[in-house]
Amino acid sequence: MKVGLAIPPTVTDGGVQAIADELGLFRDENLDVEYVVLAGAGALLPQLLQKNITIALPLPETLLSAHKAGEPPLPVSYFYNAGPSNTLEIAVKADSDIRALADLRGKSIGVGALTWGTIPQTRALLRSVGLTPGRDVQIVAVGVLGAGFHALREDRVQALNFNSTWIDLLEQEGVPARRLVYPPSFRRMVVNGYIAHRSTLDDNPGLLERFGRAWTKALIVCDVNPRACIEAFWRKNPSARPQGDNEGALAANVRLLQRWIEPVLRDETGKARVPGAYDLDIIRTYVGEMHRFGEFDSDNIPLDAYFSDALVPGFSKFDRDALIARARSLP
């Protein structure tokens, strides 16, 4: 099974992947998972439509903006909500005079690549505060992680549109950041989710259910024992292990993972989420805003076809107490 990713995994999502491999959580579900990183969310959808990959993990904007009003839905569907709240951020250096989205006039925002699925949302955010992308604000490809951080430090861009973990990593490198506030309808929108070809969902739902169950197990392990997941990620990616103060680095990365995983597993009130489930009302509100600000041709998008909760009950069919006990026993 090939799983397509839009960006390279870091210690957060990569820690979940690594612990799933080490504990044999995919193997227990009779799955052999291979991850492939493609050039942004825009590259994932064509590969999925051609069935070159089994599952992809893109932002939904790429799919939703591709829907043509009056035409049948594209034959793909999200089946697991891996990012139930928006972790995308537009961040500036803490000493910048940019304090709100409207202050970006005349500035440049860095993104990893111009194929990124973040860009439609970024353009809509700018329009929501009266700015015209390309005229008032430039969106510039600066590369991922360190390359983007360097562009910000050199003032080649004045803001970065990265996910929250990457902005945390920027701060770990000694560059304090200020996150610009998003409107509520944008902040509550889902981000990455696992998506499959509709034929897979129809003909082999058990495959996808088993994948979602293994991923859910790995999330719980990392929630209970984040240290074990960080260590697993470093074993899988030795070059990512910081040099020097290992305990200090471990503690800092544990905080990164905890910050990332909290909104995945629990809502704003601290209540546990149903693993993998979608709230179509939140998505519907967001689609309306994206249409209002010129990114979607229509707000009449068949969300029921593009987001499925059919497999959600199966994602939690395991002995949770036994898994937690196993996670706590890990060194």
C-alpha cells in the first residue's frame, strides 16, 4: 500500500508513523505501508485518480476547488479526518510590525512550493481583509523547513505560511514568531485527511478501515507516551536527532508532539473526538467563505460524496485499555 504525502514528515506526524512501524501496528492489520512524498497537495490528487497510490494525505482545498458545478463528483473521498482543526499558520518574526493579516500589504508570504494546497486558503484569507493576492501581497515559493526559515531570516519574505509544527521548529531555532489571527470559519476548518479512490472505498473498505484503525492506535500511543514516539522517529531518521543536549531536545520535541496531537484527539473543550470523523457543518461554512472570497466556483459542492464517515466505527474496534498499558510500558 502506497500512501502519498504532500510534505516531508517531521517529528510529530513522523513520530506517529515511526511508532506504528516499530510496534507492528500496520502489520497487525495485515498491511505493508510505504510512504511517498510528492511535490505538494496538487500532485497527490492526479496520482490518486490514476491509482498510482492507494491513499493520500492532502489538504481538502485541492479537491474542493477542482469540483466543477453541474458535473459528477470526482471519484475520490476522504475517509479519515487526520486534521480536525486548522493547524496552518501565517507567522511573522516577533519583532515585525505586522500584527494582523491586513498588515501584510506590500509584503511577501513564503510557502514551500506553488503546488501547495495551502495557497487557495491563503488567497481567500488575504481577500477577507481587503488585500488582493499578487497585487497587494506576493506568495513566494521558498522551500520547506530550513530553506523557508532562512528566507524569513533574510527578509526575502516577511511571513511564512507553514503548519504549526514547522513554526514551532522555527522558534526552536531561535527565531521568535508571531502567529496572525485567522477568522473563526478558517480556524475551525479541517486540514489533512486520508483520502482514497472511490472504487477502493466501495470494493475494499476493509483495507481502509484497517489502515485507519492502525493510525488511531499509533495516535493513542503517542498521546500516552510521546517520548517513545520521538525516540522512534529519531531511530528511523538519525539525521533528525539533535546534537548535544539530548534530554533538553527530547523535552522540547515532546512539547511539539503534545501540542500537535492535542487538537487531533480532543476538541476545544478537551472532549475526546471520535477518531477519523468529519463535521460537515464546519466544512460547509468554510466552503461558503471560500466561495465568497473567490476561490471556489460554487458553494454547492457535494460534501457527502467527498467526505465519508462510513468506516469511522471500525477505527476504534480494539482494546484501548490494553493499548494504553502497552504504550505506558515502552521505554
